[in-house]
Amino acid sequence: SSDMSNRQKRRIIRQVHGDGFRSLALKARAEQAVALLTQTGTSIGDVAEMMGYADERSFRRFILNQTGRSPSEIRRIDSQEQSESLSRLRSQLENVTRMLEI
């Protein structure tokens, strides 16, 4: 309701989401950055710029604080996970192919 004070709105947000608005906004921003890092080949500097950071260093610090990992670690880990997932799929496909040959 528009009769609700900002304090009441903040309290409701905290009760519903377990975090304050600022914290939720930072998490959402970090999720967007992680998506750009893992789903595009865009350079870390360009991702930083796309996210509104004037310099890459501030962006790196932000990501590290939010995720516990540097942007390059996020990229490397995602790449490893995708590679492992692809290997599992290949193995499953080979097993199915062998079963069909029998």
C-alpha cells in the first residue's frame, strides 16, 4: 500500500527475503555479472564496463566479495564444470550406442 512507510517496506522485504534491499540488489548484480562471465566470451574488462564499473579492479573486488571467487576463477570453474558435464553426456551416449548395437 502507498500508506506504508519506507521503514515498513524495508522490514517486509527483510522478512520475506531474509535480506535487505541493498543486499538483494548486490546479489542480483553479481548474478548478472556471473552470467556474463560464464555465458559470453566477453573480456572481464568489458563485463566490468557493462556492469557500470569505471575500472576492472573495482569490479574484480566486487565479484570476489559477492561470490568468494575472482572473475577468472568463475570462468575457469564454469568451463571445467561444462567440460565435465559434456564428458558425462558423451559417456552416456556411448553406453546407449553400445546397448543399441547388441
